[in-house]
Amino acid sequence: MELLHEETHLRRRPVDRRLSDEEVEQGGLLQERVIEITEIGEEAVVTKEAFVREELVVTKSLHRRVARIDETVRRTQVETERLPPE
């Protein structure tokens, strides 16, 4: 990034010559006045902004299946309990 900045330099140069009355009047010399010089400069401005770049969608599904298992049971133990008649 290239930034610009202005600077104003004022240099005095000695000159020794007489002005004619016509030069003084045409140039508006010997009058009180204000001269404004404006300088400009650039500044870098850095900001942060939040952006959504990607979304993730997570879903869950339930699947049921029936499996047939062929095995031989070696021993079966059954416990019984006698209930009173109603």
C-alpha cells in the first residue's frame, strides 16, 4: 500500500534590487495579507469485519434393522414363582 504525504518548504533567497512604484502597485505589495498553504496526507485505515464463509449442517438419522442370529443355546435356566389365585 502506497500512502502520499505532502510537505511544504519555505526558503528565503536574498535579493537586493529596488522596485518601482508601478511594480509595488501591480503586485499588491506592501499590503498586509495572509497566504494559506494546505498540505494533505493519507493514512492507512485498517478495520476488521466478520464474514460467514461456510456453514456446516449436521444431521442425525436413525435406522432400524432386524438381524437373524443362528446359534445353539447350550443351557436354559428358568426360574418360576407361584402366584396366589385372584
